[in-house]
Amino acid sequence: MCNAILLPIIENFNRPNAVARFARVAQAMGVDTRGMSDEAASMSAIQAIRDLSTRVGIPSGFSQLGVTKADIEGWLDKALADPCAPCNPRTASRDEVRELYLEAL
């Protein structure tokens, strides 16, 4: 559930470093990107992810699961040590990770 809540937020963070990839994601999700720039199509991908999350009943934030700001502080070291982090299109600082988690609250 946590990954599903974070997905549109993290992908929006990554989007500037992978615009063409996200334009393809929009197409794969059924967005009609004809006539759109890659930039516009990539933003449509993020919205399509949000729309899908809503349709399948993903909570809109961690607070709906009882998560608090205090919980988020405990997640930071784990997120930064995640072995998948180096594969991310954009490197996040500790402060950026905190902001992403707070956005997901």
C-alpha cells in the first residue's frame, strides 16, 4: 500500500529526469498523446497514475493509514539505504525524501 501511495509522488519527482520515458508511460496507460509535447505527455502520465490509484481504491495519503510525521522520520534512513535507490532516474537528498513523504501524508 505504501508503494502505491508514493508512486505518483515519486514519479512526479523523477519526471524531469525522464520526460520521454513518462511520455511513453502515458501512451501505455491509454492517454492519447497525439499532438502533445513529451513534457505535456509526461505530466499526463502522472495524472493517469493518480486516476488509476483512485479507481482501484488506493488511499490518497498515509494519514488515512494512521501514519504521522513522527513515523516518517523513522523511514528516512531506510529509504536512503534502499538498494533500488541508485536505479532511480533522480537522486534524492534526505530533505527531498522527507518532503516526498510529507507530501504523501
